[in-house]
Amino acid sequence: MATLYERLGGQPAVEAAVDIFYRKMLADERVNYFFDNTDMDAQIAKQKGFLTMAFGGPNNYTGKSMREGHKHLVEKGLNDTHVDIVIEHLGGTLKELGVADSDIAEVAAIANGARDDVLNR
Amino acid sequence: MGNQLNYKDNCYTLADNESVLDCLLREQLSVPHSCKSGVCQSCIMQATDGEIPEKAQVGLKPTFKQRKLFLACQCFPSGDITVANADDAGIDVKAQVKEISQLNHNVIKVSLEPSEPFECEPGQYLTLINPEEAARSYSIANNPEKDGVIELHIRLLENGLMSGWLKNIAKAGDEVILRGPAGNCFYSNDEGDDFPIILSGTGTGLAPLYGIAHEAIAKGHKGEIKLLHGALKEDDLYLIEALQQLDKDNQNFTYTPCVLNGEEGKFYQTGDIQEITIASIPDDKKNTRLFLCGAPEMVNSLKTKAFLGGLSSKNIYVDAFLPSK
């Protein structure tokens, strides 16, 4: 049976999703201030890494790197609500791309699995 | 016997199924990297000799591919290969000052003749080093391969180390050093597609855009090409006649000068170049390529606006002119 990552379409699917997802994040006033001073190209590259992980693809993320990577955002007030918004936009993105609800739920579960590391608790 | 990997004057042997990145890391060399999955692009390197496998360039912009940049973590060479850090691959070439002329009240054009071919694309940038060892980066405004000289547009700054030297001391025949080139803001179209191109910049951000516009036209680009040049005051514009002529001579090229503090009823549009640029994005947003050069605040803000407006992130090319410190 195909893995989640294969069913979603692998790396080309990440490429297709990243602009839609990041555009949703940047347009959302509840979260876009976290991206104020970041270089867009660098952010897009990071979002691709995140999407690859959430899609169940190959990645090198560790709990430690997740914690370090988000520490400065937690200091700026990053909390559960923001993680919920990320998962909401992730779902919206996949819906637009015609992904099945069951697969969207799986992606959401993987993303949710990183919640405690992202929030440094 | 494994393939050879040359890096910084050393030669390493790649193990079976070993990526360039893993080989360098195994040799205890420090190479930036993160995801090791071909996604984050932090391990980007440049091949100076040898074949790059296709897989090592998946997801890179066309201009990256043309510069032989590749992802070290996805690069499993099928033969010997020579690689460099993406920023170190340039070379130093001696050049002579050929001519210095005034473009407007505070911009000069400097023409330099390299002593040997300086391979670069119009729109890329180089570092100019003068005899006093001041070093500053400038964009290439022409096609040096065709013209035999490299043209730079340089803004005169009060107490500017390089611009002051060029204005007051330098003369034809003086020797300088060119280092580079670097940068991914240039025209690339191997497939001969007819995508729309928008070139937008402020001040001497016109230099790379002028180079890119001429290159696209010279290569017979079929899609529309719009060039917008923003200035605070009317006399900050330059190359107006040359661009108006280019507009007249080429049906698919339009030149729009924009002056923020301008008057109505003149040859330019009055207003904010950011708004005018966004308003000029064609319907075919998906394929439009946008080049932004000039003041960092302007290019970065416009980049985000254009992306939110529907342009694809990989079609936005930016060169923010950072002030020297």
C-alpha cells in the first residue's frame, strides 16, 4: 500500500502546496506578524520542510531542532491557538488541491504531533 | 573505484551511493545543511566542472540551474565533479576603466573593459575593487559578452568610497579588479516560453532591469515585457530617451517611469511605484516573472504584495541593494 507521502504526490505535491499554504499564512492577521522580518525565500524553503514532514515524507526534523527553531517565536507569544491556525490552513490548502478528507486528517495528526516541541513544553 | 570530488583544492573519493554533502561531512568539512531531503535548499553549492545529476536540481529556479547550482544532499555524481560554495565560485578578473559618464545629477555610468572574458549574465552583480582596495557591489546593466565592456550605473554618495573615487580621481586606463559574478536576477528561457515579464525598480535598481530587458528583447522574447522605474523626483529618472526609444521599437516592451512627488500631465506616472507595479500585473499571474531591484524596503514589501496578489514564489526574482557598511 502507498504511504501517505506517496498518495499525496511526494515532492511535486510539496511544491504545489507551499505557495498556497504560505499565502494563507501571510494573509491571516492572526499569524502573519510572526513573519514580519523574515526573508520570503528562506521562509518558503522552511515551509517546504514543514510540509514534507507533515505529509509523512523524508525529513531530518528532530524534537530538538523544532524547539530551537521556534524558541524566538514562543518568546513573541506563539501559543496553541497559532498552531491550530497553522493546521487549519494546512487543511484548507490540501482541500484546495483535492486531497481526500481521510488523508487531510492524517496530515493534521502528524503536524499536531509536533505541537509540544514547537511550543517548547 | 569511486568518483572523485574536488573541493577547495582537495580531492576526495565518493563512496558508493554517497551524496556530495555526505562525502564532505564525512571529511569533517563544514557545509551548511539542514533537511538532507532536497527541500530546504540550505546545502546549495555550485559545480565548476563535471555533470550535475538531474535530481540534484529539482525545485531550483531556472537561473539557479543555469549557474550550475545544485543541492549537495541530492547530488550523487555519475562521474568526477568539482564543486564550490555557491558564493565562492566567482573569479577575480583585472579590468580597465574605459569611460565614465553622467546619467543624471547623481548617477554615473562606468564602462569597464575586462582583460579576459568575464562570464556573466546581464542583471547579475559583481564586486568592483579599486586601487585603494575599496570594494562595492554593482549590477551589470548590459551584455558584456556582446559589448566587450561591462556597464555599471553608480549612484554618487556623499563620502562614498567608491563613487567618490570614480567621480573625482578615476580616469580612463586605471586598473580595477572585478570579482564575481553573483546573483540570480537575470533572464533565462531555455524553453522559449512567452511568459510575461515585469521589471520594477527604484534608483540604480534600473541597472539590472535595463540589462535584463535588453537581453530578453535580444533573445526574441515573445511575451510582454514591462519595465517600471521609480524615482522620488523627476530628475532622479535616467536613460529616459533610451527607454522611450526601446518602447517605440518593440511592440511587446513598455516603459513606465514613475515619480512619487511628480506633477500631473507629464511623461511619467505620478505615484507609488509599488501600487503602479501591482496594478500592471497581467492576468496570467501564474506564469508572470517579476524582477525587483533597488531599495530593500521597496523590493521586500513589493515581493510580499506580489506573492499575496497571486504570483508564484519561484517566479519572483529579487535583488535588494543593501547599503555598504
